[in-house]
Amino acid sequence: MKTTKLANAESLAKKLSILVEINKALSRTINLKEALGAALQILQESYHIKSGAIFLLDDDRTLRMSASVGYQADSAKTKYRLGEGLTGRVAETGKPVVVPQVSKEPLFLNRMSTWNPASRKEQTFMGIPIILDYRTLGVLIVNLPYSARRDYGTTTNFLILVASALLQPIRLHQALELERRRLADENAFLKQKLQSEHSFTNIVGTSHEMREVYAMINQISPVNTTVLIRGESGTGKELIAQAIHYNSPRRDQPFVRVNCAAIPDNLIESEFFGYEKGAFTGAIRQKKGRFELADKGTIFLDEIGDLSPMTQIKLLRVLQEQEFERVGGTETIKVDVRVIAATNAELEKLIKSGKFREDLYYRLNVFTILLPPLRDRKSDILLLADHFMIKYGHKHGKNIKRISTPAIDMLMRYHWPGNVRELENCIERAVLVCENEVIHSYHLPPTLQTAESSGTLPHLNLQEAVSTYEKELIQDALKTAQGNRAKAARLLGSTERIIGYKIRKYDIQPARFR
């Protein structure tokens, strides 16, 4: 009796030791195949199984082998449908299956060639479901040498504990896979959104000048040619650069923007090319530069005319050779970067004054896109104003439906020295101060309303201001009524006779609104 108890105690201690080793092995890696393979290896070495495998259910409810030990390499492709063979039955029922002698079991398919009937060496099959919250995730199968004295109940309970330990890496893998898919979906959505937002078809403007710009974007986007975008400040040069990138074969790669005018001369080299650890005081670790971050993608160099002469020399080498060294480093780094540059400066004058290198100018000036100022594309002002009205109405929670006719006239008469950027700021301000559904002229910034800046309105006394406001209300009502005086009078709570008198007084042309 004492001998039996001692043997049982030793067997229990051995199994506990095996479980501890399996748990240690499972916690060493987040790679699922490595973790499951390590657990099977421990079973083979310490529990002396002939062979073993772990099958996991995939999305189409098929059991596919994830790890194995003691099988030939070609067995890795083995799979079972639910209910197929002993392994499929374990997964379908969620209950262990024990076959002491596989030679007497017709459901034993022997797909992995672990047992040869001719050898007369009988073996035992044991299949254990891997279950989480009453849901089968997979199956642990183990093949043991047949022994008539084996305690199958104890062995089954031990393998159930092993299967429970396997839940740890399986759950971690599923969580990581779920997060990976979520991030992949989010990444795909964001890329699609970026491409949609920065498609040149979403650039507002139908003027002849802008149609020419669209044609040039179409021509240059598919190729890797360097592009130089020229135009006044506020014309939307970065928007054009983004449109070129997101309509090019590099659309899935980085788009890196550098404002050359905003970076001090003593830092621009390290910003462009990065630096090595210890290159200067404060360089506590290696840092990649903008060109390295833009590898395989596009770098947008805004305000290129503000670069220092020394940086121009190094930039010329990058454009020619597509290679550079980090500050403080000796390793030559090669990159594949498309360069799009932009400037509002007259580079030709800078060349004559010696402030801009002529060879760099010719290297950049391969394909030039000239953006027209807003004053030269007056027909786009109303389209842009409506676009910004909707954009900032949504942003600031304002239900603004339109811009009044006098306000439109004021926008059309202004000369827009700040171009589209200034127009956008004006409309955002108007949206913020607008207290109803219509933007009126008095909602626009003072710069549009003073004679000094726009020539749109003279200085008014009280009577003139009232008359101006009255005229604006009548024009707005006529626009809503499509030039119908009677309907406009009803909208204003007046009579057609009075409105007719005011129309003559203010020299308003109702036909203009039909």
C-alpha cells in the first residue's frame, strides 16, 4: 500500500513539474506557434508521448494544425472538418476522446502517418478539447505507446490541465490578431480618407486657370519627377503637393512636410538628415531626419527659397545621388524620395543676388506648376466661400445656409492679398459671429468693409448706414424671391408699393436676381 501511495505521489509531483515547465515555456514568447511547439516538446521529453499536435479552429470552422511534435514535416498541412475523424469529433462535441488501441477504431484516420499497422506496435490516441467559456477553440491530440496498465482517467485529467494552460497563448494571439485587424482596417480607412481628401478632384475651383493646374497634376502625378510649385502665399501650394502625392504610385508611403522658413539655420541640417548619438550636446540618441522618414514616399519642401547656401549644397547632393550622412555620422544612407518644392519667392532674383544656387534651381525646376492668385480667378471666390461656409458651419455647430448678395458682392470686389488662406479665415470669422442662417456683409472682417483696404464702402453716417442695411435686406429678399417684388414684399412684411419705391430709390435691378 505504501509503495502504491509513494508511486502515486511521485507521479503527481512529476505531472505538476511538467505543468510548471509548460507554463514557463508559454510565457517566454508571444509567438503562438513557438509557444505551442514548446509545450508539445516538453510533453515529448518529460511525459514520453510518441507524437502530439495542436489544432485550432479558423474562421471557416476548419481545424488546422498550429504546432506538432513527432510528425513528418509534410503533416503540417493536415486539417479536419468538424466531426471528421477522431480530431473532428473532439472539436464538434467538446468532449475528450480516448482510444486505447487505435487498430480497433475505424474513425482513426491516421492522416499524419504516426502509426504503421505492419509494425504491430499498438498506440493510444487521446484527444482533448481546448475550451474557453463553453466555446471550443481547438484540440490537443496526443499519441502514447499502448499500455494495458495505463490509468486513462488520470492521464485524461492531466491533459485537460495541459489544454487549459494552452488557453493563455491562444487568447493572447486572438487578442493581438483582433487588434492587428482593427489597426489594419483603421489604417486602410485613414489611407482611403487621405487619398479622398487630397484628391485634386476635391480642390475647389472651376476657373480656366485652375483647370490648367488640374491638367498638370494629372500629367505629373504618375511619374517620379521633381516638382516646383510657385505662387503667392496662401494660394494652396501644400494642397497641390498633397494631391500629387496621393494620386501617385507612392500614395501608400509617407508624405513628409518641411517648412524651410520655420527651422533655424543651425538646426535645418539635422532636421533634414538626422543625427547620430553624441553628435552634439543634447544628442542623447540617434534621430532620423526628414529625408530618411520620407523614404519610398514624398518630401514637400515648403519655402525652399529660404534655405541657407550651405544647406542648398547638401540638398543638391540628395537630389542628385539620393544619399546623405547623418550629422556626426560616417555611414552613407541611400533613400528613394520624391521631392516636391514650393516657394513664393522670385528665385531668379535670388540667383542674381547670390542667395540661391543656380544648379539647385535647375535641379528643382524640372516641372513647374504656377498657382494663380485668387484675384486672377474671381469666378472661384463664391465656390470657395460656400465651401468654407459649410466646412466651418459643421465645425462650429452653426446651421448656416447661405451668403447674402451684398456680402458676395463685397467678397468679389476685394483684392485678396492673402489669397485663399485669407478668404478661409474671413469666412470662418463670419461663421463664428453669424447669429442666424445667413452671412451678411456686416459679418465679414473690417478689412473688407473699410475704404482703405477694399474700397467697398465709404464712411457712413447713421442715415447712410440704415439705408445701406435696408438696401441689403431688399436685395436679399429679391434673391430669395427670384426677382419677384410681391413675394419679396411678403418676406419683408411690407407692401409691393413700398418695396417698389425702395427699389427705385436704391437703384436695385430685380431682373438681376431672376
